[in-house]
Amino acid sequence: MFLEQGGLKERHEQHKTDLLDAETLVLTVPDDEKEILFPVIDALRQSTDKPLTLATITKAEQATRFQLQTKVDQGGKRSETLSSRITQQMESFKNSFQAETNELDASLDAMDEFEQILTRLQGEDLPRHEKRFRQLLKEGTIKSVVLLQNQLGREQEQIKEKINKINTSLREIEYNPGTYIELVMDRSQDAEIRDFQQDLKQCLAHTLDEEELYTEEKFYQVKEIIDRFNGRDGFTDLDRRWTTKVTDVRNWFSFSGSERWMEDDSEKEYYSDSSGKSGGQKEKLAYTILASALAYQFGLEWGATTSRSFRFVVIDEAFGKGSDESTAYGLELFKKLNLQLLIVTPLQKIHVIEDYIRSVHYVHNQEGANSVLRNLTLEEYRAEKQKYQEGISS
């Protein structure tokens, strides 16, 4: 009995000590922490199945400590997630506005600097300028892109009209007995050109109403194209080549030739390119298209002998490497167009050309010194050639 009373006395003293510690804790805990901690503890106490007594206080303390630690861990994870999201937003802001944030780090330590930027933006009341932004975007940037697209569209139509008129001229030229050549125009399959056309289209695309055409997203789509037009840092030469390529509407098409029968316009042969053809065939096809292009350019009609149109054409060494047959074919086409030709050619081709000319201007440069020009009529040239040939034979 003595031992039991002694044990109760020790337990009583321990509880007194625990009570004193609890009172001290209550007095020393700051008020703001009490507002958080005590309601949590009280809620935990009320949630237990058994009343809180001296016999159960140790287990209650352990359970409370575990639950509080769980909440602390959960809060820590939420804090880490929030910190990661904040730094990601900082990094995104830095990437979008590099000039304004080049001296800032994407970290929580830079929070004050980012808040200063936010305060400045709020003070400038940027939302108030949104209407003005849309107006400038509509009247300036977007309008310019529309004008560019319209101009490129007009150039496409002009090329189509020219090809149609050239084909009209080609229809009158007998390419082979009973056939003629027709130019075929297809859309280019070049990836850069197709991507540019698609990007340009996307800049002006909207879904529901006109307001969706003048959004900040559209602005950045236009800006990406304009940046390439201006030349990006480190890509100036590449962007210059790209700009020249994609804005030249002639590159938007690929051309081929179709040889057709005059009788029923059915196709005889298709020329996707000049590969697989002999030199003479290539030259013949080139001269045919050249003659029709000249007819379109000068507004000529086949067989017309009188016209007030300008018909003077200079051909510089076009026949230098061609065959005699293809040369004669080309000259015959030019003759039908009643063109005035100035042909610059090596002397060895003159035997083919002389049937289509009226005078010869012979340029001679001996030993790289002074050049000498002789002007001869066709009759004078042939007389001197005959005299030269007779001298050789004798």
C-alpha cells in the first residue's frame, strides 16, 4: 500500500509538472500561432472517441503530433508546388520580355523585383489602352498583312493570265507536225513556300466575328513573319534568302509542258522537265516558249506584217551551242513574228543565220588590241565569202 501511495505521489508530481509546462506553453505561444494551433488541437480532441483524461493524454499527444506533422508535410508539398509554379511563370515572363527582365532571376529571391514590375504595370493602367491596341493592330499591322496578301494574290492572277495568253500564242505554233505546246502550271510543293502561305492565311483567319481577328495572339503571329522579313539576330542571311524566295510569286508555281494534237487537243507527250531529252529537243522547246513569250510581251499576232508595236529583240549567243536544225527552227519562229533581230553569235553559226538577216557587223580583235568593226550588207558578205572560198580552193 505504501508503494502504491508512493507511485501515486510520483504520478501526481509528474502531472503537476506537465500542467506547469502546458501553462508555460500557453503563455509563451504568440497570439497568431494560437489562432492556428489551438483550434486544430481542439478539433482533434473533439474527434476522439474517448474523453481526454490524464490516462489517455499521452496517446492523444502522439496522435495530435502525427496529425499535425501530416498537415505540415502536406503544407510543405503545396508550398513546393506553388514555388515551382511561381518560378515557371517568372521564366515565362522573362522569355516574353527579355529586355525588361535580363537582370532578374526566375527565383523566389527575386519576388520583390517582380512585384515592382507588377505595381508599375498596374500603375500604367495597361488595360485602359487595350482598345487603342486593337485599333492600331487593325489599322496598322493586320491591315498591312492584308495588303501584302492581296498584292501577292494579284501577282498570282497576273501570272495565270500571262500563261493563258502565252498558251494562246503557243496554240498557233506547230511544234511537230500536227502538234502544239501548252504550258501547264501547278502549285509549288516547296515546304518553305507552303508553310509561308499557311502562316499568312492563319494571320488573317478568324472563327466567330471580326473582333477575333484583332487579338494579341494574331499580333504575335504577324510579328513572327515580320521578324523574318527584317532578319532575326544570327539568321540575317538565312532570313533574307527566305524572304526573297517566299515573296517572289513566280516561285509559288512549277511549270511543265504538254505536247498536244491540234486536231482534237489530246495529249501526245508530257514534259515535266528537260531531263531525258536531247540537246536539240531542249532547244526546240525553249525556242517555242520564248517565241510565244515574245508574242505576248509585244502584243504580236502571227503572220502580221504591219504593226506599230515595238519588235526589236537582241539575242546574245543563243545559238552558239545549238544544233543547226534547232537554230533554224527558232529563227523561223521569229520570222513569223516579224521581229527585228540583233543576233550576237560566233562566226561558225552564220551559215545558218544568214538566210534570216540583211546585214553583218563583223567585230575583230587581233592580239587583244583595238577592236575593229566592219559593216556589210548581206550581199557584200556573201560576195566576200565566195571570193574567200575560191581563193582557198585555188
